Amino acid sequence: MDQKLPKGSRITGEGRQDLTARLVERYSRGESIRSMAEDIGRSYGFVHGVLVEAGVSMRSRGGATRGAAAEARRAGLRES
């Protein structure tokens, strides 16, 4: 992300739609909510809430266990 969002500022309208689309894309690629929150300067709860509002199916705790992200993680473990 280019810059952190101003702390406590409301994000509405088109800006929120853009932010939501970027967060959904990053989460679908396997990035953690915690790392996205740190990157944009918002709380874990804010990012989680945005994803839930967008209808994202949340992963279980501990990261990806299926799909491309899990395969990549397992491949990385096998190479070590």
C-alpha cells in the first residue's frame, strides 16, 4: 500500500470500495489480516470487519491449510 490511512478517519464511499477490493485481493492471496492492518495503519478489527462486510470466507487460525497458498507453504518446507 502506498501510505497509511489517517488514524481514526472515516473511510466511506468510493475510497472504502477501493480499500475493500485491495484487502480482499491481498487476503485471497494468503496475506494475513495482521500484516495488512499494520501496512495500512489500522487495527486488526477494522481489517477483519471490512473483509466480513465484503462477504469473504475467513480462513481458520494458523494460515492457509488448503489451496495454492498451502501448496506453496508445503513446497517451501520440503526444499529446506
